[in-house]
Amino acid sequence: MTNREEDVKTFWQENPVGENLTGKAENWEKHFSRYDRYRYASEGHILKELDCIDFRGKKVLEIGIG
């Protein structure tokens, strides 16, 4: 890993997406569980929209944390 890659990794390990919305959790599972509850309570349409897409046989790059 290059120094730049290590810097990026370190940044995201120390500043997980959504932390400002859910607070710091003691582990990743709790963090993302809290974040999911927050996200889908405030943007519930996301899951319905995803259910309308046929992903079978397709490669998908998920670039968020949902």
C-alpha cells in the first residue's frame, strides 16, 4: 500500500461515514446498524427503489455504505 492509500484508509477508519449522524459506536457492526436505522427512517424510499432494479447477472459497484 502506498503512503497515500494508507492515509486514506486511516482517515476513513478514524472518520466513518455517518458518525456525525449516529455518534461513535464501540464497533463497526453497531455503527452501521445505527446508521442503517437512521438512513432508512429518514430516506425510506431508497430500499423501495432498489427493489425495483433487477441486479441478477450484473456486477454492481456499491460506492456508499448502504
